[in-house]
Amino acid sequence: MRVLEVCVGSPESLAAAYTGGAERVELCAELEADGLTPSAELIRKAVALEGLHVHVLIRSRAGDFVYSEEEISLMEKQIRMARECGADGVVFGALTSDSEIDMAACRRWKQAAEGMSVTFHRAFDRCANPQRALEQIILLGCDRLLTSGQQSSAFDGIPLLQTLVEQAAGRIIIMPGAGVNPDNAAEIMSRTGASEIHASARTARQYGHQETDPLTVEAILRAIRSMS
């Protein structure tokens, strides 16, 4: 079964993703800053939507993914907050100053997320050695990895994404994301062998503000469900 996860950062985008038929959302705040941890209010609003799986981004600030002890502790608390609100999963990632996976921080977060689905996010795309990083993420016990294949878009990252899917060999889900749209979603999944894909499905609204578009969500779903 092929799954579409839609990244949403507002109540309006959440409603649009749900209307468009999304099975799962990655719930964020401030997408203009590449996403931060959303409010408890927005998490509860998403959890209340019947049949929708809710994964919450855990990120305390914009910028890099090298975190202080204070920031790691704050995100640990945010994971517990997401669980208390009824979220199905969390999405996190941390790196060391030399662009390796911060195993110590991620182990703490994984323990705090006990019983929840865990996705390691696109911090992976800044790793020095993606093959080694993948093995570390598998060792952490994460359920999936969101990545663009270390390129600006998942389409451009297809060669590495295919390599990662083959290396993972079913031990973890590789979920391509970045620049996914109705025209390329099926090709990305077909060429990489991925079973899940991530998209924001956003279109510009008034004054250039962008929100998820239900018609775009529907179109991506049609494209991936029509694959042979």
C-alpha cells in the first residue's frame, strides 16, 4: 500500500489535507522556518479528525540541527506533550557538530516517544555519510526516514533514495520528500521503490501566503494509487 503524508502548518492546511483524503499528516508550525513544534491546541484539533494519523514535528527552533542540552530537554518535553495530546507519532532529528547523527539526543527522544511511531527528519540530508547515518537511524529503532536524497528535491535525489531503499532492505521505511507534486510523485516512488511519500501540496493564496490545497492532495493520491 502506498501512503501519502502531507506536511501541514495551520488549521486551514490541516482541514485541506483531510478534505483531500490524506491518510497522515506531519503537523508543524511556522513552515516558513522549515517547521517548528506546533501547539497543543493544533495537535488536539488534528487528533480529533477521524481516521487521520497525526505525526508531530519536534523542533524547538529554526536553523541547524545541533542542539544544546537545554534544547534537547525542551524537545523531550515536547514529545511527551504530543503523546499526551494523542498524537500517533513524532518526527525529529539531531546532528553533531561534525555532521553525524547525535545518537545520545535521539536515544533520549526515542525513549520519550515510547509507543509512538518515530520518523527521523531531513536533518539526515546534512549528514556527512548517508549510508552510515542510515544504519545509525535504524539502530535507534526509528520507523521511517524522511529525506530528499541529500538534494534540493526528492526528484533530483532519486539515485541516493534508490540506494537507501535497497540498503534499508525493509528494516526502515524510506520516505522521499521535497518538491513532490502530482506530476512527479509516481515516478519518484516507482524509481526509488519507496512505499511512502511526503508532500506539502501547497498553493499560493492571497498576498503570497501558501496553504495546502485539497485538490493537489487528491491529485497526488490519484497519481500514486494508479501505479501498476
